Amino acid sequence: MGASVSVYWPGISEEQVESQPGFYNDCKAWGDWMAEREEHRDVLDILERLGVSALCTFKTDGVSDSEVAWVTPADLEAAAMRLRNLVLANHPDTRRILETYGKSRNDVGSLVEEFAQDLSAVAGLASFAAQEGASRITLEVNW
């Protein structure tokens, strides 16, 4: 089953949903990783320790807007780019993150390259939301 991942904010229009940038390959690996990481407290702790916990924001079926841990577009974009840089620099704390992402990767390049591309896509979604005037956002995943 595939996953779709998009940026979401209160009041988003259907046109804004349809005009969002996409992922390099597809968003299934990122969507699956969003679910996978929630099962691994150590991964969530690493994301927090690295200062990229904005990447943990999400919404899915059954999650109301009042339950979302909202972030600003700038915070999500910065977190995605910071983690991308750490992954590309082979920072030791990223190994466990990559291990969990690797369970659902697309196998279209190296694990590092694929995760870095997805992080760039997340940054692009955050940038799009900022351009559209969103003040608080999350990533919505649906299967």
C-alpha cells in the first residue's frame, strides 16, 4: 500500500493541495518512515538531540487539528536541511535514523542519497507553505 505525504495547514485550499511540489521518486518511503519512527523512542530522542524534532510533526486519519504539534514553515525547512547536512556528513547519530528509514526505502540509489533527497523534498514542501502564507504547518500522511 502506498503513502501520500503533503504539507497541511488550517484553511489550505484544494488548489494549494494540488499544486504542492512532490518527492523525487515518490513519498512512500518517507510516509512509511513517519510511521516506523514512532515505534522507536530512540529515534525520536535522536531527532530531538540533533535539534530537528520539527520533522516529527504529522497528521493522519483520526488526528484532529487540535492534536497536531504544529511547526512553522521555517522551522520545518531548517530541520530538514540540518538533518540532510548531518546525514551527508556521516554524523554518527544519523546511523540509527537511516536504519529505520532503510526499512521502507525505494532502492533507487544509496540509502544516504535517497534519504537526503526526501529531506530536500520536505524542505521544499515547507518552503511552498511559507510562500502560500501558512504560519503553522504539519506533514499529512495517508495510506
